[in-house]
Amino acid sequence: MFKYAALLLLLSSPAIAEAHLYYTFSQWERLKDDDRAAYIADFIDTLATRAATQPAQRAARHYSECIMRTQLTARQLADFLREYARARPELQRGSVQRAMNDYLNALCGRPLD
């Protein structure tokens, strides 16, 4: 269900053309709400589909299953990530990917090796 909602969100968003770019957290935070959500949806989809090594595939599965269990939408993930990073200045200075990885570890726990 998440993938279908994410796909619809991505297709309807101007951020789709830019979703492949790597934003710093501060750049991402300045996007409109829908564009931030589309970026996160793309991040999650990319996480699940581009894992090349077996450990990366296990980690991707771990996070994907966790997100599905929580039933969070891309918009909710984006909002929660924003709040999470606001309390952690070191994440605000880095990339969205770094912040999202940190947030997913807090939300889901680290995947087992």
C-alpha cells in the first residue's frame, strides 16, 4: 500500500524531477510539504529497490517491513524526520539520507547482521 501511495504522490509532485538529487537537510527542509514527502517516498523506494549486497538487502527489508508495520505515510515520515532532526543539530548539517538513516534506526532499531 505504501508503494502505491508513494507512487501517486511522486507522480503528482514537481519534486519528482529532482527526487534523484541528494539534498542537504537544510535544502530539503525548505521544500514544500508535499515535495519533502515525495523525496522521502523516493528515498524509501530507492532503499528497497537498489540494495546490491545481501547485508544491504536485509537492512532494506528490515526498514521496509518496519515502515509497513507502523503504517506511516510518506508525509508523516517527512514530518517526523523533520522534528527528529530539529532536536539534533548534527543531523541538520548533513544530508537528508544521513538524517533518515538515523531516524529509521531510532524508529525500527538497527537491522541484525
